[in-house]
Amino acid sequence: MSSVKYAPRIHAVDLFCGVGGLTKGLELAGISVRAGFDIDTSCRYAYEANNSGAEFHSTDIRNLRSEDILPLYRDADYTALVGCAPCQPFSSHASKNQTNVSEEYSLVGEFIRLIRDCKPDFVSMENVRGLSKRPIFDVFLRELGTMEYEYDYDIVSCRDYGVPQNRKRLVLVASRLGKISLPRPTENRSTVGDFIRHLPQIADGTSYPDDPVHCTLPLSDLNMRRMKQSKPGGSWQDWDDDLINECHRKAYYPASYGRMRWNAEAPTITTQFCYYSTGRFGHPEQDRTISVREAALLQTFPERYEFLNEDDPISIREMARHIGNAVPVKLGAAIGETIVEGTHVR
């Protein structure tokens, strides 16, 4: 008798897929992601260049229908619908500034509509933790219950899944097959040094010849002076008085203008990591911000993940937006493993 276990065919569709952080994680867990949908066409190259078999569809989710998704599940033993609706409106910063989120609320509502119409076996949603306090999340849970999904959710620390950041995210998993639980912590905590210390040195405002994604925006002369006085784990408070402006003392992010530390986790990698002024995004030793490649590694993308199409290049700022918006790949893999485990419930 053969001892080989049958691996179920799980087909997934990734809504709001971006450049494919969640898709790549699910793929590493053994799930076949058939397609990603996102309105941002600039994500197409990175998504398709790195995720075999997953086709990028530039589509507004409001125009997406079940007949667009159900054929992608053909020949599957189990199906999954996953996604991360645009999260900025649900952040603490947006809440303090009373950002109008009606459009983004409607996107979460569209996610509910597609779940209802497609009835996938599994659902997963990842988002900023602020979403859990919004009425639309209560609606989401209530609708899952009405559709007879069992679910689990919580605010998780990404560092518990091998991501070297202090990033905290809302993660939800749901199943129509029976009880399902959030992914268990999988790895020892990692540090900045574990992920980027090995990369070659580059000068401020340059790129590495063999990897054009290992690049940075140039610092101004003033910010270079500030960088040289910045300490790992510190902030603008480490500078001489003549380098400090009043706006720094009133900054929303008190840890802006700081360096990372080799032996600690990185701050949350945001879409603004390419700027020295928006967080502790200075390199631990070199006088520059972290590079695009370094940020991607801290988001646990594979080292050779392609973000830059040489035939149609995009800017450092655009790549930073793509990477900062992505689901960390290792978190995506943990979610994928939970879905795989969920197929054994029955």
C-alpha cells in the first residue's frame, strides 16, 4: 500500500492582490492561486512575474461578478476567497483625522457580496487592526454567520510568524467545513540583521548594479547631516539643536528620523519607507534609508522577487507603495497552512 498522502487541490482567488504578497504566501503553503484582482494596473508585472499560474486582472471589485470567479475554481477539491481591502482608511491615523471612509466601507461590502455569491469553502481577510472597531466589521462577521461559516479572528503580531517587524494586523479565517482557528505562531522571532545584513553596501541615492531594486532615494544635504547623527533605535532627539525644527517636536510619528537596529525587529514597513522623515527607516550603519530590496526582504518577499520591469520601469516611490501595502509573505504562508489544515476537518 502506498504511503503517499493525497494533497487536496485548493484553488484560491486573491482580491485586492497588489504585487502578490498574500498570493506568494498561499503558494508556498501549497495552494494554487488562480488569479489576483486589483484596480491598480502598476501591480501587474510584479504579480505575474513572481506567481506562476496566477493571472492578474485589472478590475474594480464593484464590477466583479461570481461568473468571473467561479470558473477559476474548476477542478478544485476546495476553494478559497482571500483579500485585503485598502486599509489606510481604517488606520489609527485616519481615525484621528476623521477620514471619509464611505468608499472603502463599500469595498468591504463588495467582498461580502462575492462571498455570498461564490460560497467558497474558505475565506480569509487581512487588514489593519483599526478595522475591527468599525461597524462594517460587525456586518462582515454577521454575514459570515448567516452564511453558516465558522470563523476565528484576532489582532496578531507578524513577528510570531517569522516576519522581522513589530507589525500588528487583523487576521480573519473562516470555513464552511467546520471549526477553524487562526494560524499558530510558527517561528522564533527574527531581526533586521537576519534578513538584510548580507546585502552589499550601496551609497545614498544609488542602486546596486546586479540588483536595481536594491536602491534608495537621495537624502538632501540637511538630512544627510541628520542621518550622520542618528543612532540605531533613536530619533531626531539625538541631533544637535541646530538640526531640529519645531515641526519635529510636534511630529505625529515620534520615532521619525531614526535608524533601525541589527538585533531588533524593524518598525512596520509602510508605503513611506523610502523617506527618512516618515519613520525609523534609516539603515542601521550606512548613511541612507533602507533600500527597496531591503524593505521587500523585511516584508519576507523572496530575495529575487521581481518588482521592476526594465521595459516599463516604475519609480522608487511606486515600488515603495507596492511593498508597504503588501501582506507579508510569511504571514500569508501561515494563513495558507491554516486553510490546508482546514480541509482535514471533515
